[in-house]
Amino acid sequence: MRSEAKCGEATRRRPLIEYNRKIMDVTIKTPSRIHLGIMDLNGGIGRIYGSIGIALEEPSTVVTAKQSEELEILGNEKERVSSIVEKFSSHFGIKPRATINVSESIPDHVGLGSGTQLVLAVSYALAELHKINTDVRELATIMGRGILSGIGIEAFRKGGFIIDAGHETGRIEGVPPVIFRYNFPRDWSILIVSPMGGRGLSGDEELRAIESIIPSSPEIAAKICRLVQMKLLPSLVLRDIDKFGQSLREIDENVGL
């Protein structure tokens, strides 16, 4: 598969949400996201991980939910949507009365955050239809998303270029706090090339794989953080795409050490 995606503010300040009050329906179009690296795999100064990422306009997930007498699930991802609805309904103690249609979906297991975007879109739409007072970060925690990285959650909320602060060392819980978000230049494009076949890790498999990684040295973590602070972020703000690309390459080379 080969696709090109322009990126920007997610490229909105939040997912595209359209309401029709007369027939009580809501349509949500989410961004996708890519991770650009992890800053600290050492955890020696009190926090660990810390992700860098960007929200993309395309590919996207589009979910429409409409009030109805009974639950009906249409379109793509029926099995996954059913599981999302079951978990949401169990937590909030409701009987879901909605027709849910997934008309577009982000490709699975290729590093674009398809699972998180589907979960957030469906649960947010159900919360709107059933007038449940909640927000995206709370929904993410309830639905078990964003455990290792807050990039996908913030991509759904506001989009753009995002950095989160990871977790306290030895205490992996909740959604990591976002410490930086910036509107990504709309005239910078990203080419995504994904090999045919194969499948990336997700869920518990991904968590176990990351936990099994041998911690990086303090020097490597320090170098990555310096590259982020003194090269990557200035090149973004100054719109220097060459230095931005150089910074990403250097960061990822060091993440792999």
C-alpha cells in the first residue's frame, strides 16, 4: 500500500463533528496519526517514554451515529464497533439506542492509530447521543486507550504536531499529559509508504514488546531530548523543513540504539 497524506492542524482544532438536531445524529471524521519517536527509554530522572507525533488529514475514520429504537451496527469494523459499544454501555450503565455506521476507516496495524481513532469516534458519538457529560481524555481512559502514548488522543482532540510527557517511571496509568502542541505547516506533506502484507503489534502485544525493551543509556535519552528541544522544535517553528527532516532522522537513529 502506498498513500500520500497532507498534514496540518489534525488538521482541525478537533475532529470534524457534524450534528443534525432534527433527526438527532452526529457524524465524526477523525484524523490518523504517526509517531516520530520516543524521547526517553531510560526513565532515570522520574519519567519514561514521552512521544512525538503528527496528526494527518488522511486517511481518516468516519463514523455516523443516529438515534434509533435498537442498536444497529453498519458498514466497516462491525465486530470492533460492537466491542466498543459493549464496553461503553457497561461503564455508563446504558442501553445503547443508536444506528452506528462506519463509512471510512483507517488501515489497521500500519502505524496510523486506527484503533484509537475508531474507539474515540464511536464512544464520543454515543456520549453525544445519550447526553453523557464527559470529555475525550476521560473517554480514552475509560476505553483503555492512550496508555503508552497520548499522541492519538491529542490528535483526535486538536491535531497538529504533538509531544507528550510520558509517564512517571514505574507508574504506567492514564493518558500521558501533552506538553507541546503546534499547528503543523499546511504546505508540508508527508508520504507514507507501507509494505504489502505483514502486521504491526497492537494492544497487549505492543505493551509487552515495549516493556521488554532494554532501557537506553542516560546519555542517549539526554541526546534525544536535546535534539528535540534545540533542533526539532526550532526547525518546526522557523519552518525549516530540511533541518526538521534531519532532526527526525537523528532522533530515530538514537531511539534505535
